[in-house]
Amino acid sequence: MARFVESWSQMTLHPAIVRIVLMDIHDSLEPVDQAYFRTSREARFGTSLEAVVQTGADELKTFAAKLEPLRTTLKKQPFIGGETPLFADYIVFGPLQWARVVSPKRLLESGDPVRDWFERCLDLHNGAGRSVTAA
């Protein structure tokens, strides 16, 4: 199960999130680091950061739909693992936490079972997830 969740996360969530937060990451860097970041990411994407950011606006609009399999599960139970989190929960939590700390864009809407789950994950281990300041 964890490998399936990992594959879904890497193939669905990661590409969307990186397009959504790419410029926020760039803008938070020092100028010398921005130059390297721009060069390496433009080579990776085969286009300018600005062009990637344009696709990011569309990704943000459709991001909630990408979470539907997770949302459906979390309507029935508090964690992917059931009553308590499993490794699969941490796999999905990771990219969402990354987005939370590098970008002020909000990927999860109030009232969404995924956001409620994310809030529960932030509280795990005496609130370790919350100890990292959001962007």
C-alpha cells in the first residue's frame, strides 16, 4: 500500500505542487542562489520559470480534484491508515507540508476532509509539524 501511495504522490501531487510553488521558492532565495535555481529548473522544465508559473495557476485551480481519492478515504476514517497514521500518511503529508512552508498559497480549503487530516498530521508527535513556520 505504501508503494502505491508513494507512486500516486510522486506522479500526481509532486508535479502539481512544484508548478504551484516554484516561483515562491525562487523569490525566497538570495540572488546568487536564484541564478542557480533558475538555470537548473529551466533546464529541467525546458522552459522559463515564468512559463511554468503560468501552468501553476491552472494546477492550483485543479489541485483539489487530484486529492479526491484521499478525500474519499478520509471521509470514512481519520488517517489513510485507519484510526492511526501509517507510513502512507507521512508520504502524502510530506509534499503538502513542503508547500505549506515554502509558499503562502493555500492548497487546502476549510471544510475539506483532506485539510482536516492535514491539521491532524501537523499535531502528531506533539505538534512537530506545526513547529515549522508556514510561509
